[in-house]
Amino acid sequence: MKKALSAILLYAAALTPIGVWAQPVRVVTETTPYVFMLGDKIAGPATEIMEKTLQLAGIKDYSLNMYPWARAYDMALKEPNVLIYLIARTPEREPQFHWVGELLQVRYYLYKLKERSDISASSLDAARNMVIGVMRDDLRHQYLQKQGFSRLVVSAQTAENFAQLVNRKVDLVPLSESGAAAQCQNTRFDCSALEKVLLLDDMTTGVYMAYSKSTGPELVARTQAAFEQLRANGTVRRTMEAKPPLAKVSTNTSAGASKTP
């Protein structure tokens, strides 16, 4: 019944000219290769798609803030009218959010320092004896916990987690290729000194924009309809495939920006 209602609302929203949405929306995110600070503004390809989606949906009254992932995730879990991006869509998270649209697919690998000849892991079982750095409440943290990994060093931010690897405080960290490149760029670390150890194939997933579960269906539907228009005309693909300007990435996670009528 709920799925049918959602489909009807989405169909109606797609056919009806979208007017201005009056209620404020809180948008939350974290630093990634696709979301970063450019001066005092939260920018990046994913941010561009988010802003175009809300504009097309007639949502002008929204605030945009960057937080450590655990805080952004907690807000999206507990508060109404919260839009979070980028968030991986997993079976465990499926019923916890209203999924607006997929921005890209991500593959994760376990990385080590190439000079660490003492580190080798050809399978998940072999990696269980290693000390692995993760970011609190991130998909990779949740996945490794579910797989029974106990030697996890938890950090609040990706940059902190990467520093644990560089400083030999952990043996491995799970990163996407773009995530590894961004961290190397941020810290001026030579990425040729990193080595992929293992593809975490089960973690290949889509990353999305999503609303908190307590968000009203009309707001969800009009945002989904707007995103679908951008996906259908190729805007999402073209924007996300553009190379992020990694040299301009900032690790400042306390900044905020706002959009009001």
C-alpha cells in the first residue's frame, strides 16, 4: 500500500508543474571526493546535482551543512525533512530512508602502504588478523563489523583515518579509488606508495541522496521526480563523471552554507 501511494505521488509530481515548497529542508553531507569546501562554499559534483534537484523541485528554503559522517547520519536517521548525500544504499539501510536517486556506483578496496611487505590479505578471512582503520558508522565500518572483524580502529573523519594508515597506526584502510586519490591530494602523499590488497566486492553499491524516514511523502515524491528528470536528460551522469578538482578539497567539516527564499 505504501509503495503504491509513493508511486502515485511520484507520477503526479512528474506530470504537475512544480511550485515552490514552503517548508524548510535541512541538507547534510560530509567531505568526499564529490563534496568538498571551495573557499567558504560547500561544492563538488554531488553538491551541484543536489542543488539542481532542489531547484527543479521548487525547494528554495533549505540549509546545507557539512558534518563528520556519524553526526550527519544520525540527523538523517532521527529528524524529519533531512536530506543526506552521499549515502550508500544497503539492505540494512533500505527501510530507514526514503531513497531519492542514485548518483554513482562505488567499489571499495583494502589499501596498504606498499612498503609494508609484512601485510598480505588475499581474502576477507586473511584480513581478519590485520588492524583496519574505519570511519565511525560508515558503510565500511558497518560491513566489517557484520563480517566479524574486531581489530578496527575507529576515526571520526576520513582524513583522520587515512593518517592512521600513513603513520602505521593501522595495517589497512578501505577506500574507493577516488577516495584514495582525494586523500593523497589533500595530504600531498604520493599515491604510488599505496597498494590495493583486496577488492571488497560485496560492498560495491550505489550512493544516493535520501530523505529521513519521517519526511512527508509529498516532499519525497517531488524531489524524486526532479531527480528523475536530471537523470533522464543525462545531467546526473555528466556531472558525476566530471573529474573532481581534488586539489581544492578541504578537510574542514565545521563549515555551513544556507539557501533561503
